[in-house]
Amino acid sequence: MKRMKIYIKSYGCSLNTSDSETMAGLLKQAGYKLVNKVEEADVVIVNTCIVKTPTETTVLKFIKKLIGKQIIIAGCMPQVTHYRSVLEKYSLVGTDNIKEIAYVVKETTNGNRVVLIDRNKIDRNKNKRLNLPKIRINKAIEIVPIAKGCLGDCSYCIVKQARGSLVSYKKDFIVSSVKKAIAEGVKEIWLTSQDCGAYGKDTGNSLPKLLKAILNIPGDFKVRLGMTNPNFVYEYLTDLIEIYKNEKIFKFLHVPVQSGSNEILKKMKRNYLVEDFRAIVQTFREEIPELTLATDIIVGFPGETDEQFKESLVLVQDVQPDVLNISRFFPRPGTIAEKMKCLPGGLIKDRSRQLTKTFGEISFERNKRWLGWQGNVIVDEIGKNGSYVGRNYAYKPVVLTTGEELIGKVIKVRVNDVGKHDLRGELL
């Protein structure tokens, strides 16, 4: 009997990547063959992302090109009612139903359309999500979901419709997952969630308690904390700074400010002030000068005036982030902001270009500080043209050109050149 070949295409955040790894593990356990090329597949599982309109467009284009394949749509798109008519020909698997993926594949290949999009009530004491089999996409990295959903109610965000309210996973189960990964030789532990800062708010636990428990695990590894909203970083500021002095945590902090205008933040329904974000950056940089700061800005939010955009520009110039994710505002279905009057597309594009240019100059200057640096990096990525990318203790990407197989290795390097987005190094 022919073994069905399955290809999984994943879009979006690291939580989606983790879900894809779990689906792959379940399908392998069920006897299916996983392939790395879509052309070889009988069945294609598309793990979708809907956070931004351009990503949604890319996903839908990919689906339309899948001629002659049996198609299953997973991820956030099936969870949102708006997309059901577009996906009516395909089997659907919601974010809480991935444990049933083998059943969905079996039924789909037998000619039946399956729709599993119920938001299951999660039993935190069983925590089956973390106990499911998985196939690691990158042998150097373990992606560990610490929660699903969030506590926010941002006026522009569609993800709440897909992932729901906060459900934190039990600390002991998370720690066990990390221990298992370290025993298997993993070098990087990525903690992921819609908002890592909200962890434990529904259970009486907290992010600092979780981080301390993980950092107490013996072994040679580093932890990367995922996106954490400013209100929680501000709440835990003293604890987090002490935690970040531990050598086992990457000096990398992703705190999405979204706007430099308090008026716009209020319209976005964000639960902090620009002054809170500035205080976070100032305090962290004083205590940990080598911190890699990542943040996000949405340009062209409905009603954003020239002066309010300038506030975002000035904020970026003042805080000098190392990483800046710039998003042009697009109205997302079912959100409060969808009903607001949009700014002209040309104006939004101009603001995006202006901010991109400003940040490019900042990031290049920030990277120059690393010229001549020597130290260890964890090689965790295959780069372009046969290169590799290693991450130093501040999670700065160091591009390396070598003929050796380096993934998962810890090697000593020297930085001899820099670009806007990376450092370039040589092996020592």
C-alpha cells in the first residue's frame, strides 16, 4: 500500500512553527511520509497566518496554486468566520485541534471534508499540547509554547479571534519540555506565546517565576524570550533585569511599542504609555548595555496625524532599537479598527519609507559597536549562498562563510564587518 506523502507549509510566528513541528510528529507517528518539496506531496497542509493583510494575500495565492493536491488548512485562518467561505472546499483544522491531524488527513484522502475548529477547553493539569510528538525543524532550536491566547483587546488585532483568551500552560510541564530538549542536544530554547508577559496571569503564576525555573536547569543552552508587551515588562522590570544578568538568557528583548503617540496607543487599546516604554529601554540599557532591543511600529493607524507620526519617528531616533518591525496599517476583518476611516495608502507608504530609512541608519550605527568583537556563537541557521548564521550572547546574527557543517555547533568567531541587519565574522 502506498504511503501518503505530506508537505507542511507554515506561515507566521514561532508558535505556528511549533504547531507545524507537532503536526509533523503526529503524522510520522501515524505512518505518513513527510516530504520537503510541495511537488512530491499527495497532501499539502497549509498552516496559515492572518495577522497582516500581505501575509494573508501570500497564503491565499499559495493555496490557489496547489493544483491536483489534497489540501488541509490549519492555523489561524480557519478559526475566523470571515474566511470560511473562501475555504469551503478544504478540510479545516483549528489551532486547538492539531492533535487530530492524522484523522483529518485520513478522512481527507478518503474523499471527505473535515472541519475541526472547536475551541477546546484545555485541562492545564494534563497539558497534552506539550506532550505531543514533534519533529524539530531546526535541531539547534526547541520552540516551547508557554501559553495560548492573550489578555489584550487591541483594536487592530485579529489574532484574538483565532487564538482566544489566555490559557497558560503548567510550569512543571514547560520545564520538563525544556529538560528533554536539552538532553537531546538543543542549544536554544525559544519561549513563545501571543504575549509572553501575560504568562501565569490566569493561574497565579508569572513570567519571572517561569524564567527562573528554566534558568535553574543544568546544561549548556540559552533562552530566547519571545514577544512581551510593554505593560508586563514594566510590571516585572526589576525582576526581569536581574534575570537577564544570567548568562543562560540571550540579551534580547522584544517589546512592541506600536506607536510613539499616547493618543494613538489609546485608540489602539494598548495598556501602557510611551513613557513606560522609554523607562523600560532606559533601565535595561543602563543595567545591560549590550542588550539587543527589538520593537514594532504600526504606521498609518486610522487618524494618525503628521505630528503623531513624527512622535513615532522621534521615539525610534531616541531609543535606537536594534531591530524594528515596521507594519503599514491594514484593516483586519472583525476588528474595531476595521470600522475606522483609513488614511490614504500613498501617505501610509511614504511614512513607512521614511521610518525604514531612519531605522536603517540607526541599525548600521548600532551594529558598528560590534566590530572587532570576539566570542562564541550558536550556529542556528543556514544563510544565503552557502553561509551560516550564528547568534552571540546578545542574539546578534553573525554571518559566517565556511565549507563546514555548523548547525547546532558553538564556535568562536571574530566580527570583521557589519551591515544594516547583521554582523559578518570569521571562525577563530
